[in-house]
Amino acid sequence: MLDVPVWLWVAFALTVVVSLAVDLLAHRTAHVIGFKEAAAWSAGWIGLALVFGAVVFLVLGTTAGTEYTTAWLLEKSLSVDNLFVFAVIFSYFKVPRAYQHRVLFLGVFGALVFRALFLAAGVAVVNRFTVVLYLFAAVLFYSTYKLLRGEEESFDPGNSFAVRMLRKVIPVRDEYAGTKFFVKEAGKRVATPLLAVVVAVEAADLIFAVDSVPAVLAVSDDVFIVYTSNAFAILGLRALYFMLAGLLDRFHYLGVGLAVILAFIGVKLVLQASHKMISTDIPEIPSPVSLAVIVVVLAASIALSMLRPAPSRPSEPAAPPRDDRSSDRSDDRSDDRSDDPPSTP
């Protein structure tokens, strides 16, 4: 475990709190976020993550800095799947675009809390039971198989367990009430669909944590490295969604790239566990190699998507001409009457 100074933990916590406060104040008024605004925010989040990575390099050393950068980039790439699910949730609940940032803000806040719990538990289990790395590798290999077979996560927002539990706890009305989560109807407190959307987003993040947590633990088993890298990747998720909304289908080779990355990380986990449990002669994959592989695969999948665009979907066939002669004759008669001059008395 790294000997992380207390001030660095404090600096990280303050950075996250201040960043969330600034983001909330900047978007306190519900409005539609355009591409330019989202791109500016996304660049800011990426810059903040890289600046913190530079601090990690200077304070904790090259190895820790490389692991942080690798884990951050890995989580950033895996979070693209979340963007597709966000789009499905927003479409299902017909969330107005002006309210979507508020939903994702609360979703990010919840993700920071749940990821802290999952990663802390994962680090504790890995440090105590090395054999669990083989189980994590199996999870990643299965995820690779699903991606290559085109089997996406089946996620029905309306029928998810979390949303069904919410409806049992409190009634959910059908209409939105601005950015409110609760309103009173007939003297009773009821939830708006916006609360159900937040619950669905949190449930989706829990599902994707099954892949991302084992993947990041393959890069490092230090709590500070894995959590800070995850936190900065999650913080920029909202801006990334609004920037790429409507463009996600163009990167059709990205799924293959993510499958390759997950398979590579799975192999890394197997070698790491075998090195510790079987023989030290079994080599491990260094963090710089992992970082290089992730960068190359992501760049190649994006470039290939741009060079070889996905074939356009065939347009729907035109409706066949009507064969209802009676209706045609009635239409003709009505048209004729409309064109005739008014009769004189």
C-alpha cells in the first residue's frame, strides 16, 4: 500500500467538493446543454484529472502516477457504455433535455459513494484472498464475450428492481413538475418521474460496476489510486454524455475496442494472480504497457469508426397506394366542390 500523505487525501476531497459545487451553481437554472458548453466542461474535467495525475506523479512517484493515469483512462473508456444506458433511460421516461443535467448530477454523486464502498471492499478482498483475481478475470472474459457477440446489457428502466421498489415505497405520478422530485397531490406526498429516473441511473451504475471494479483492480490494489482515478472519470461523465449525445452510434467499432481492452485486462489479472500464487517466474504486465495498450486500442477503434462509417440503415418502404376507390371518389368530389365557384341563388 502506498504511503499517501494526509494532505493529499484532503486536497482530493476538497477538489471533488469544490468541483461539484461549481458545477451545481453553474447549472442551477435548468437549461438545454449544447455541444459547445458540454465540450468546454469536458475539457475542464479532463484537465483537472490530468493535473491531479501530475501531482500523484510528483508526490507518490512514477509507478503510482502511471497506475493512476491507466486506471483513469480505463474507467473513462468503460464509462462509454454508461452513456448508451443514460440515453435509453432518458428516452424511456421522456425526460426533457433541460432536466437531464440535474439527474446526472445526482447520479454522479451516488456513484461516488457506491464506488467508494465497492472499491474499498474489493481492495480488502484482493489483499486477503489473491485467488479472487481469477474470478475477476472470469467476469471480464465473460463481458468480452458478450461485447463481441453483440449481447448488450438488457436493462429495462421501468421494470428494474430499484424502480419497482421505489413505486412500492411511494406513489409516482405520471407528469413532471419541473426539477422537483416530490409534490403534494390531494394532501399526500408523491414522487415525480424525475425521482424514478435518478433511481434508474443509480441502478445502471451498480450494474456497470460489476465490470469496472474488477478492471480497475487489475491496474492497482491501492485504495487511493483506484478511487481517485474512478472519481475523476465519473466527474466528467455528465459533460461527456452531453457532448457525445447523438454521436455515439458513429463509433461503432468502440465496442470491439472495449472488448479487446477487457480481454487484455483479464489476461493481466490471470498473470498477476499466477505470479503471486504459483510462481514468481510467471511475468506480470507492467503498468506502462497496460497504459500503452489502452491508448492504442481506443485510438484505433475511434479512427477505424471514422474511416469506415457504419452502413446506413435501409429506409422504410413507402406506403403502398390506397385501393379504396370509394374514398378516392369521395375525396375527388369534395375537392371538386371546393374548387367550384359559389352558386348564385
